[in-house]
Amino acid sequence: MDAVVSDENILEVRGLSAWYGKRQVLRDVDLDASIGRVTAIIGPSGCGKSTLLSCLNRTLELVPKTRWAGEVKLSGQDMAALDADAVRSRVGMVMQKPTPFPFSVERNITYALRYRGIRKRSELSRIVREQLSVVGLLDELEGDVSRSALELSGGQQQRLCIARALATNPAVLLLDEPCSALDVASSAQVEEVLARVSAQTAVVVVTHNLAQARRIADNVVCLQQGEVAWCGSARDLFESHRESVLGPLYGGELL
């Protein structure tokens, strides 16, 4: 799959702030994401990384006494003016711990498709095989999509969750530390998948692993206490600003 690098930002965030009750956890965050580039969000624990993702697919508002403000554009449209369910279908989310449904591999991927009205068997089968191929699972399963998702290894389950999120053809794929619960080999497989996926979908990934951010990211947003401490290209960060930005960000303890 060849990357289609686009100068057009699929996701544009300006002045995003968020609150849990009266406590402000994000302040005036800006970021962009486009097809062909992986954007990594890094920063110390508690800096607001996961909250930022939950704002971007409007799951934050499902939590009582929370709110967000600012301008978020999704493919040029004001996200706040869109139906929340429509936003979540266009902004996929993969969580830290693999969360497959206790169904077959096939039903995991078709669940959202059926909910959105796709019933034609041939179309569902095509999408299942296509997405399993993207994440490298079709060959591993030898085409047996009837297997229970709970029988898969942790790394396979996480790649299934990515395939499930991609099934609705989202404009943006958000991932919250998708490799933190995986071993080194499984993490490498997920990283390869993200490189392929970014060819067609804007990818934004939260990671606590600086080495991983260096490997997979094209652009990096550094958060500190809910604010953007630095943003720019990954190469610029790791080659020219490692000590000046990452040192203070992580208290001088560079990973």
C-alpha cells in the first residue's frame, strides 16, 4: 500500500481546552493530522494525553461533569456541529488494552457495519478479508474468520481491534498507547500495521515510549501539564531538540 501524503489536514485542532468539573486538564492545544503521516502525542503521565484523544472522538462528553471547548475540524467540518455518533464512526479509537468483543473474528469486524445498515453478505465478507489483510491477520488465521477473538494472542487481539476500527473507513484513527500491554515482537507488528494504515488514514497515537515515537512518528506533539510544550517533526525533535525539549519534559530522564 503506497502512502498518499497529503498537505490537507484531515484533523485540525485549535485552542482545545477540557475540564473535569472545575479542574482544567487541557489548555489551548493545537495539532494537525493528515493522511500519510503519523502524529505522536507524548508527555509525562497525567499531562492530558488520553483526555485529548477522548475529546477528538467526543467520548469525553460521555463522562459526567466534563466539557471541552475550542475549534476542531474534521475534513473541514466543525466537529462540534456534527452528530456525536457520526463523529465516532469517522474517528476510530483503539484503546491501551486489547478489547475484542467475545464473538468470532468476523463478527468483531462486522458488528459496527451491520449497525450502520450494511447487510449484503458479499460486501461484509470483502471488508472483513480486506481489513484482516491490512493488519496481517488473514494469513495467520489461515482464512478462518469464525475463530473466537478471545482465542487470539494479545498482539493478535490488538491488531483485530485496529481492523475493527478501520472497518467503517474512518478519516482518523486514534490509538491510546496501543503497545503498552504487548511484548516486543507484538509491538513491532502493531508498528508495522500503523505504517501501512497511515497511507490511507490520518493516524494519531499516544505513546509513553520515546523510542517508539522516534520509530513511527512523522510529527510529534509534546504535552506538559495540559499544554503543548513543543510540536514539530519527529526528526527535528529527536535530532535537534532532544536535550532542550525532552530533558525538561521528562525531568532529565530520557528513555
